[in-house]
Amino acid sequence: MISEKPGNVLLNLLPVFIFLMMSVLSCTTEPPTPKDLSKENLIPKPVSLTATGSSFRLTDKTGIYVQSPAAGPNELTRIGQYLADKLKPATGFEMLVQATGQAPPSGHIYLAVPSNDPELGEEGYELNITEEQVKLSANTPAGLFRGLQTIRQLLPAAIEREELQPGPWEIATGIIRDYPAYAYRGSMLDVSRHFFGVEDVKRYIDLIAFYKMNAMHLGLSNDQGWRIEIKSWPNLATHGGSTEVGGGKGGYYSQEEYADIVQYAQDRYITIIPEIDMPGHTNAALASYPELNCDGQAPELYTGIKVGFSTLCTRKDITYQFVDDVIRELAALTPGPYIHIGGDETHVTATEDYIYFINKVQDIVNAHGKQMAGWDEITIASLKPTSVAQFWSSADHAKAAVEQGAKIIMSPATKTYLDMQYDSTTALGLHWAAYVEVDSAYIWDPATFVDGVSKEDILGIESPLWSETITNMDEIEYMVFPRLAGHAEIGWTPAADRNWEEYKVRLGHHKARFEAMGVDFYPSGLVPWVEAVSDDMPLKD
Ligand code: TNX
């Protein structure tokens, strides 16, 4: 054992000393620092903002008040506690969360619902910041939750750090009124080509929540793996989930673990959209149960990255018994409205068999109380207006959705596929659709991308991360960031307010936030990255 030298002990105490000094300073009644709300680098950019030039300062006396009893004190208290927990590590402040029937005293954060403000809709919020109070109001708890992300972004980036930081913790004063352009703003993580555990999925959820997304699509099955326990067909997970691309050990979520993910997402007002891909992309299921194959022979498990070679046997009754059991168990675990049935790249399914299959599966999904979502190929079947087509490449399929009155989720591969390489030097990912640099991922408009598909036909936008080449959380983050921030803005901010030249400057300031959150990101040469300012730096490494 090496004993510590006295000098080292003093050095180790330095952060504590600085913190004590800052605490003393923050207790004195200094005048508020002038600050310009319009210079803050918010992503997504808010719909409207008025700056009033001063600031509100968080101190160890600041509390969080939630309006009670509206919408049930428990839910609002939980949201207030979420904010308190986010702010605590870096500030060291133990913010007390308390319910109140009246306007709270000066010096605090106040969360209020409902605000009966139709313009704000389901997820909008109004943030009214004065020297005396930060008041966040919304029609719904979901709206408050989105607004809390704005409060995080208005604080110095160091607020995201896990260790104590010096502050000061000031928020520019003014009024923000903000609400999303599209109802659906999501991302997909393919957990089947490579398996990612519960903690990785939760981190992904937290990261998309920071950019106000509200949907997380999980690719739970594919040729290379089946990742969710199905109690009535147990081999799906135990055998079908036992490997992954490259031959690693794979894995699957037990129903309890999956329910935990769903709850974690729900607490962040994020809907989980589970996908079981069929009738193609089914080798893992076919390998687990021979009776699902037309010839009754189970194939070997598959660990390569080819697509389009497998199909369920669409004319066997047992196939629909299987689909019914899987959808029933999944629907019971799914509070959200959609079950995604894949339906893509069925190169070895005859077209008439494919249409027959999708029509039957749509009925099964509906019978279990859910709406069917599927990749754009499903539009060649007879879609109900409640079904949703996810556009990834075919304009004709997108138009077929519109003709049938079904809504569209926009995921053009050339713009939103997060597994597409940034350029020819990117080590991870693929490039069959395009190289997608950070500017290209941002510069497009869902409402004009496909001729004949307009904003009213579109539910929203989603960025999928396919995981053939992605094996761990660092690699996930590198492909997702910073492109996902741009996709989040496309889904939230009106098209007329979006401009790459202005956006890239705001994005440049998010470098400090990525670093504070420990997010591994691609430092594109197209973005004017801004180094963290000194008060955003950690006190120690
Ligand atoms: C196409 S897009 C696929 C996926 C692959 C992806 C790789 C779509 C609906 N299917 O199976 O993982 O390309 O980029």
C-alpha cells in the first residue's frame, strides 16, 4: 500500500473548498446576472421565445413546487423528483419537491398543470422565467416533462455531470411557448442483430428524451436473434435468442425485464413500439420451431448479415396460431397503441402469399386491441386507416398508404438511417443507401420529401439504428450522435424555422453537453464545435 502524501490530500480537498466558496457566494444577495435567453442554444429550437435580459439563480434554498391536486399529486411529484434528481449531482442541492394548492413563494421552480391552453396541445409547454421564479406550465404531465428538458438545456452544460461542479446555476429570463410539429418523434434500436441489455436501452431512452422524442421502436426479432421471452413458445428466446451477428452469445429480455423497460420509457412519456418482423427476417423463429417451416425442417441459427432469405410458411394454420400467441403476449406488455409487424424485404415470399399474410396479421393485431405498424412494403396489402406504414425507401408504397387513408412514419434511409456511415472513412456502419453527413441528415423536410405525401398524411419521423455492425453502447452513441439531435428538431420545430447554417451553431454548443453526459459522438468537420467554457469543466478528471 502506498500512503497518500499530504500535498495530495490538500489537492483532493480543493474541489470541496471551491464548492464551499461558491455556496457562500450563492447565499449572498448579489444582483442577478444579465443573460440573454435568445442566445441559448436549444435543440429542438422552440416555437416562440421572448427574452427579458436577466436571470434566475438556483441555490441550495431553491425548491420544486408542483401544483396539487390537479392531475394527481403522485404523477407531478414524480416529475418534480425527476428534475430534482437530475440537478442534484452537479449542484449538490437537495431540492425539496412539494405539492401546493397556491402559487408558491418567491425563489422556486413551479410546475403547473393543467394550463387549459389549446395551442400547447398534448406535449407543449410554457416556461415563464423571472428573477423570482421558474414557472413551467402545460396541459399534461407529458408537456411538463418536455419542458423540463428545456430547463436542463438552459442551465450550463456542466449540470449534466455526475460530480459536483462549481456553478453558478443561472437561467436566462423570458418566456418560451413551445409545442411539436409532429405527434410522433422516435428512434429505433435493432436489438436483434446484436443484443443490447436493459441498461443500454434505458440509456438510449434517456438520451432521446433529452431531445424531446416520444417514441422508442425496438427491433425485437430478426434472422439473427429473437429477443423477447414468449411464454407459449419458449424456444424462441432460449434457442432463437442464443446468438447474434458474428456468433456472440446474444440474449433476450424476460417479460419482467421487458416490462421494466416499458415502465422506464412510460415514466419519460416515451411509447415503446415493439417489432416482431414477419413473414421474412424470421430465421431465428424458424430455427426454434420446425413446424413453422413449409418443409418442416428447422434451419441452423444464422450469424451473418444477409437479408431477405427467410419466410414463415404463410399457408399453414400453425403459423397463425404462432402469430396470435406472440401478438397476444406482446400486446399484454404494451401500453402503447402500436404493434410493429415488420413486413420488409420478403424476397422469398410470393406476392399473393405476402398480401394474404399481412391482411390476416392486421386482423390479429386489431383483435388484440392494437394498431398495426409495418415497413412501407405492407401498403401492397389492404390496410385499414388505423394502420401505419413506415416509409424507408419506396415512394410508391408511401402513396399507396395515403390512398388507403393510413398514416405514415417518415424514415427515409438516405436521411434517417443511423447505421449509414457519415462518410467513406467511418469505421462502423453500412452505406448501401448513402453516406449521411450531419448536414444531410438535417436538411430535408418530411412534408415535401415524397411527392404526393403531405404533412397531414404524416404521423411523424423516426431514426432507425440497425445493428449489424454495432456491438456496444459507445458504438451506438457514435452513430446516433449528433444526427439524432437534428432528427429531433425536424420532428419538433416548424419547417419554416429550420436552417442548417443557424442550426449547426447551436449544435456546436452541444459538444459540452455530450461530453458532460459521457456521450461518444462523431465530431463532424461541418459543425463549429465549441469547447466547454471553464465553468463547464469538471473540477477534476
Ligand atoms: C434494410 S430497411 C433493412 C434492415 C437492415 C438495414 C441495414 C429495412 C426495413 N430493412 O433489415 O438492417 O437495411 O441498413
